[in-house]
Amino acid sequence: MTRPRQKKRKLPADRARVEKIISRLNRAHPDAKLDLDFTNPLELLIALILAAQARDDLVNQITPALFVKYRTAEDYAAAPPEELEKEVRRINFYRNKSRLIKNCCAELARSFNGEVPSGLEELLTLPGVGRKTGNIVLGNAFDRQAIGVDTHVMRLSQRLGLTRNTNPDKIEFDLTAIVPEKQRVRFCHLLQYHGRRVCFAKKPRCPECVIKSLCPYPEKSTA
Ligand code: SF4
């Protein structure tokens, strides 16, 4: 079946469009936030390692007991591997993830006095930490304005024509150039919620989307 041809509309320039997108998504998703539960940077780092290709709600079911049992980077580093694996076995790739947690925490203990560093360069030296994880830690645990490109941020920024790149690092740089500095973390939370509630990967709900007039996605659904 051929799709009805979409009328081409002239869209505002990217920076102006981003501001409108943020404003409309703020009204549509006032509750948008990071969905992982944590009370300090170390807990967020552990939760993010566990959350790779896993649901946040499952991670949130596992972490309360984990965070009571292991309170410091040294605790994780010293834990017998099989004991840590048992604690996280409900999550996918639990063996790999528990090994990453141990290695990451051993490095924290060795090089950072057990504290999660508050700079991206230092975070990137930790095993299991890439730019996405590092930026999410900075943005959500240290109140720094950073863009962590997760699957929703990547998909929506591509659909919205805010980047032509497919590499997450390049997408981060593209977005950093057009998203107002004070709103970078908020922008990510809004795209994550919009991606979960409206702009689905397979069948986006375009007719009810509050930013449809700002979106150039050629495959927009019509019903
Ligand atoms: S119009 Fe459709 S493709 Fe564009 S952001 Fe909204 S739901 Fe996603």
C-alpha cells in the first residue's frame, strides 16, 4: 500500500525548533525524569551499568537490596564474583555486568579514592563507562548540563531532523550545538518520555503528537 504523500512544510531553524519542541514536550510530559532510582553518584553508576539493554523498572527492583548490601566502591570491588552475580541474576547479561561493576569499582577505589569523579574525562577511564553513561551521571548526579545519547534520544533526534548522524558521540555533539545549555538534561528526559509514550520505534502515534508540526519525519503515521 502506498503511503499518502506528506505535504512539505518549512520548519523553523534547528535552535528555534528545539526551543519549541522543549516547550511543548514540557507541557505534554511534565513528569519526565530519569527513571532509575539512586541516592548518590555511585548508585547511579551501578544502576546505569545494570540498565544496559534492560528495563529501568527491573533495575529498580534489584537495586534497593544491592545498595543496602554494598555501600562503597570498595564493597563492590571486594565482593566475591559469585555473590555479586547472585544479587543481580534477574538482569540480562548478569555475569558480564557484575564483572564490569567489580572492575569499575576497583578502578574507583584505586584511582579516585572510592569516589565517582565529576568530570567526563575521568569517568571515561572507568571500565564500562562510555560517553552515554558518563554524561547521564554528570547530568543527573552532579547537576551538570550534559547530553547522554541513549536509544530514545538517538531515535527521536534523528526523526526530528536534529542530526544526520548515526554515531551516538556525533549525535551528542550535534545536539550540544543546538540545545540551550540550561536545558540539556531536561531535553534528554523529555525525548525519553516522548519516545516511550508517543514516538514509538515501530508505530509512532503521530496524529496525537504535540510536536508533529515541528517534525519532518517522512514516515509519519496518519492514524
Ligand atoms: S510526529 Fe511522529 S515521528 Fe515525529 S516526533 Fe511525533 S510521533 Fe515521532
